[in-house]
Amino acid sequence: MTKSQLSDVTKMMSKLDICMMTTIASDGAITSRPMSNNGDVEYDGNSYFFTYEQSEVVDELKKNDNINLSFTGKDQLYISITGKALLITDNRVLKEHWLNELNQWFEEGIETPGITLIHVKAARIKFWHKEEQGEVRL
């Protein structure tokens, strides 16, 4: 696996939205669920996902902030991002990442009771694209 630059990954992720977010449950089980970064894909080592404070994923992240994001793209592209998750409820930060399309899940926008932003700060990114593979450590 070759060492790569973050800019290499940024180009690959430019059109990727849906990933599988993997966390660790309180009993140690590994759990995954599909999540959308809502088109917020100008990737710089940070990913953002809206959810509700009372969700299972938030409960898991409060107990263990280790996280993995797995993306799949065209032409045999696979990206795995491991890092730490931060839970954010600050309206200023929520507003920075808000898209009107999110109103279908959060009817009151960033004022929706219990709305939470999961900020994933990457520590290690691995990718596979056809015959090429690489790794970035942040």
C-alpha cells in the first residue's frame, strides 16, 4: 500500500455521499448503518452527518468515539476512513453544514429538538481503486 496525499482522496470522494457508518455497541458488537453526508463532500479529513440525540448511533458514540466510514464508488473504488467522532449541538456549527433537503427529516431545521451533528475527524484513510491502493494518515 502506497502513502498518498489527502488531495488524492479528496478527488475520489467528490461525488460520494452515502457510506456505511460503523460504531461499537455497548456490548462490544460492531454495528453499521447507512448515512448520508448530504453532499458535504469537499473532503478535508472531516465528515459531517445529522441525526437525533436519542438515536442508537449517538448512544454508541457517547460510550466509544471510535468510528469507521466505508464508501463505495464507480470503477471499483472503495474508501475506508477510521477516526474519532464528536457530537455537536451548537446551532452555529449546525447551520454551517445545513442543506434545505434535510427538512424532510428535521422539520424545524436546526431548531429541531434533539438534532445532533456527528463530526468524524479522520485519523487514517485507506483506499482501493482498481489496481491502485493507498493510505493517508492524518
